[in-house]
Amino acid sequence: MRQSKNRIVELEGILREGGVRVTRQRAAILKILAEAEDHPDASELHRRAKEIDATVSLSTVYRTLSALEQQGVVQRHAFENATARFETADAPHHDHLIDIETGAVIEFRSDKIEQLQAEIAAELGYDLVRHRLELYCRKRKE
Amino acid sequence: MRQSKNRIVELEGILREGGVRVTRQRAAILKILAEAEDHPDASELHRRAKEIDATVSLSTVYRTLSALEQQGVVQRHAFENATARFETADAPHHDHLIDIETGAVIEFRSDKIEQLQAEIAAELGYDLVRHRLELYCRKRKE
DNA sequence: AATGCAAATGAGAACCATTTGCAACTAGCT
DNA sequence: AGCTAGTTGCAAATGGTTCTCATTTGCATT
């Protein structure tokens, strides 16, 4: 609670420094994002943000998300056959496991895989700029 | 040449067995796909297929690609910020390295990464159904 | 507190890759 | 050759996302 409040203030600072105004609508979206434990999409964020500020429009949600993405504050993910989903970029780098039955997203990280990726790119004569690794899974039954 | 011809006949057989009719248009699209060395998108396939059979429409390209995908003959890839690209599913499984400057796609395979992925899923209580691994790279300068 | 102005907003139109409805064909079995 | 369900081309629809534009607003400066 207190943490997320601080986090919000911090995020607002990042925006101001980036020359991005902190409006009522953006504050609402930022708060929702900072408190989100999941990976909501634009319309879910819109739904949640409207509870704080009913005037927030979907256009503004999209525009704000793009602005936040450019500031490096938010990350956009385009998982298979789905609308874009978002998360704050405060956690260290990680990849995603998607439950193909529920759509739930679990974060994970493997330094070994990260390293192997860089090696593969290097072997092929490339520098790795970024990557996308998604595991589409089904919950183990037993 | 001869190989791709055989491959086409083979693919047509798969379709017929799957209860999918091999029409003039589908034969053209199949030929283009079998001969493609790259990862073309729907409109590029359409452009190429029209050279064989001018009547092929873009709708049919899309419909055929969906049918082929369902038969497991074609794979669809949705790389970042781009339209879907396709390839025949005859080669063994591989992942992709995308040159972010040219859009060129290079295939690669890492058994180690494959194995690590399965282990990660298992640790999290999941069975890995499929995955997506894409390396977005820039050609090394020197 | 009032002012000025660039940035931001809401509503809806535009975009664009992909899908779909429909009436006219046709592959492939009999 | 004929039948019939699968296919086709065309045009219209779809749907997530972006853009346009007239209006509002944050905020630096008086």
C-alpha cells in the first residue's frame, strides 16, 4: 500500500522529468498499473481506471500506455491470439509462461537461457538487441 | 526442383486425406510455399501466387493458409510489429532470429534451450505445449 | 490569482490485417 | 455427365489500435 504509493510518486517523477505531464487521467492509469498484480490489457485498464476517474477514455489509456512505454516505465506484451497486455517495468527482466487454458501469466527468469541466446546470436554474426520468449503451457494434471 | 515437385505432390496428398480439396488456387499457393526460401506474408504470397494463377484472391490465400495450418502443413509466425509470416512445416522444429534492420529471418535450433524450457515449465507445475522464441538482432559491425 | 500556450483530452473516425457472408463455381465421387 | 458439398472472388464486416480535431488543462511566468 504505502509502497505502491511511493512507487506512484516515483513514476510521476519519471514522467515529469521526461517532459510528460501528469494529468488526472494519467495519475489514475498509473495508479492502476502500479497496483496491478496481473498483466491487464488496454480495455481492462480502462475499466479499472474509470473507477478512479470516470472521465478516462480508452484513447487516453492507449496514448498513456504508449507514452509510458517510451519512457521505459511500462512494457507491452503481444501474446498469441490476444490483445496487447501491459505491466510496469520495475521488476528485473523476465520472460513469461502463459496458461493456455486460463490466460494466466507467470513470470520466470533463466540466466542460462539468456546466456545461450546471446551465444546463438553471436555465432550467427549478430548482436542480440532484445528477445521474446513465451512458454504456452497447460497445468499439470495429477 | 524435382524435390519441390515431389514435395508438392506429397502436400496435396496430405490435404486430400484431410478432406481438403486441391483446387487450382490451392495448388498455386502450395507451389509457392514449397519453393519459398524465406518467410513471406500473406500479401507477398498472394503476389507470387498470382503469377501462377492470376485468379487467386487474397481471401483465398488467407483461407488456404488457415486450412494448411490446421493440417499442420504450414506454420504461422507473428513477429513483432509485423503482419503474419508463413513457412512450410517440413523442417524440424526451430526458432527464429529476426534482423531488426532488414526483417530477414534466420532459423536456428538449440536443444539446450528446448530442454531448459521444459524444465522451467515443469518446475512451475506446467506441461509445455508450445513456445515462442524470437531473437531480435542487429548484424554485428566490424 | 490571472495569462499564455503547448501538451493532453474525449469522441468518433480512420486504419489495416484478417475474417466472413453470399451467390456463383467446381473438385471429385457415382 | 450429374450431383453436391466444398471453394471461390468480391465486397463488406471486424476489431484492436491509432489518429484527427475541437476543446480543455497543466504549469511556467507574470
